[in-house]
Amino acid sequence: MPRPKKCRRISGGMPEYTRFGPKGKRNNSAIVMTIDEYETLRLIDYENLMQEEAAKLLNVARTTTQAIYAVARKKISTALVEGKDIIIEGGDIELCPPCHRNRHNCKKNNENDIDC
């Protein structure tokens, strides 16, 4: 039996925009990006964090973060090349409390855990 999936901690809040696609065209086929994939992209590409820092904020291993990041980038490149919509929804996530969404407010309570 596989190990249960660990919830990914989302410190940036839910995405404000959840659907993207080519202008003037709506496809029947869309690519679904999970919220944890979106958060991984936000932390690494938008916030310019290293994968290890992002992993601590997501509350997962660095290798897991690397795998999530690779899947998210593949989905974006597929959507761009094939002209498909991207819908952001779902995933095994845990939201940080609303008052602590800024990554600088999360505090490390031991080597692998961060409290929000």
C-alpha cells in the first residue's frame, strides 16, 4: 500500500485567478494545475526561492518540491505550445492562517517544520 500523500502547506493564499488561456478561444480540453503546483511555481519562479526554501514552506521534502515543480512546468509548456487553457484547482493542501500568508511570517520550529 502506498504511503499517504502529505498535505502541502500553502502560504500565499488561494490564487486570485484560476483560469488562463489563449485570447478569444476557449478549448474543450484544458490542463488542470493543482494549487500546490501553482504555489511551487510562485515560490520558486515569482518569489525567487531556492527549491530547499520552497520545500520548507510547502512542508515537503526538497525532492518532492522538485518533482512538483517539474510537473507544473511541463503543464505550462504544454498549454502554451498546444494553445490549451490552464485551470488551477484541487490538490492535497493545507492553508496557512490568513494573517500569516507572507512567507516571512512563517517560523521554523525545528529543522523540517515551519509553523504559520
